[in-house]
Amino acid sequence: AQSVAQPEDQVNVAEGNPLTVKCTYSVSGNPYLFWYVQYPNRGLQFLLKYITGDNLVKGSYGFEAEFNKSQTSFHLKKPSALVSDSALYFCAVRDKFKAAGNKLTFGGGTRVLVKP
Amino acid sequence: EAQVTQNPRYLITVTGKKLTVTCSQNMNHEYMSWYRQDPGLGLRQIYYSMNVEVTDKGDVPEGYKVSRKEKRNFPLILESPSPNQTSLYFCASSLMRDTDTQYFGPGTRLTVL
């Protein structure tokens, strides 16, 4: 079975400081990994994904994530956070060889609060 | 504009009163799915469909039904809603390759009294 853990319910960071949102995963095969962001009263917006290749993936709004196979992690990062980055962030995984119906398994979400 | 739409966005109802939440996508995607979002649990898959007339259960299908009569539409039906179905519901769609990104609708907040 595939699973995702986001160990922090909330991350607080000052504007201009680096932002990191942690994600670890478990799959039986090779993973496809995704990050989504949810702004208040909005649906989920796709940020980036790791399929294969370079372990550092760049996405929307200046975000990037690093795939680390040995640590089974896919942490989301932004070098300089903005107040507008305050939102709920979800990590998701799909098992490359197994996920029935292309199912995504989501973590519990991490709320990011960027203070001015 | 490519999008997934859901209606209604907000719904308050009472136990046992049948309801339908509609979902429509204009991207010609084969794959569609319903999720529910609950605090601390992330999103959990309810049902999915890999094409017209092809549907299957996700992780939490009890109390829900779906249909896929047309490629663009994937309604979620609660025949006898109960308070434990109070949640935020999302519809998503994608192409069929497992590397494809799923695109989500704006969500439907359902309250069952």
C-alpha cells in the first residue's frame, strides 16, 4: 500500500526567509510524487511533480522539491517566502507499478503561515 | 479555459435527503475521480472512473454512488446522506497515463444535519 506522511501540521516562517515543507512516502515500487497547494476557499492547484530524471524539480510560483530515494522524501522548498504563500500544502504519491486507477494518496496537509 | 467545475459549491442538507453533486471537465480527460477532504486526513478517494461506463471504488466508497454516462461528467450521488458525510468534496480529472497530473475542481462543502 502507498502512504504519505507530512510530519508538520503547521509551518511558520517570516517573509523573505526560506520555506521548507516536509514529506516522506512509502510505496512498494517506484514513486511518482506531487505537490499541490490549496488557498482559502479554492481547489487544489498543482505545483510540481517528480516522475523520473533530475532529483531537483522546479515548479510554479518559485517552488522546488528534491526527491531523495534513500530517505524516501520529497520536501518542498522556496528560497524566499512571501505572505501570499500562506496556504495548505499537500504532498501526494502514486505507485508507478501498482496504483489502481491512477489513485493519488495524499498526506494530511501542512498549513504554511508566512508572517510579514 | 481548461477547467473542472463542480456544483453546488456549498450545500446544507438533512439526513436522508438524496443529493447529487455534479462534476464536469472540458479537457477531454478519460480519468475522473472524487475525493473527500477531512482535517488531518488529507484527501481520500471515494470513486474513480477510467472512461465512460467504467467506474470503481476508491478507499472510502460507503454511502456514495457515481455514474459516468458521458466523458465530461461524473456526478457524485448520496442516496441517504448522514452527518459523517459532512466534508469538503473535490472532483479531479486527468489523462490516463499514470504520469499525468490530476486537475481539481473548486470543491463542494457539504453539511449534513
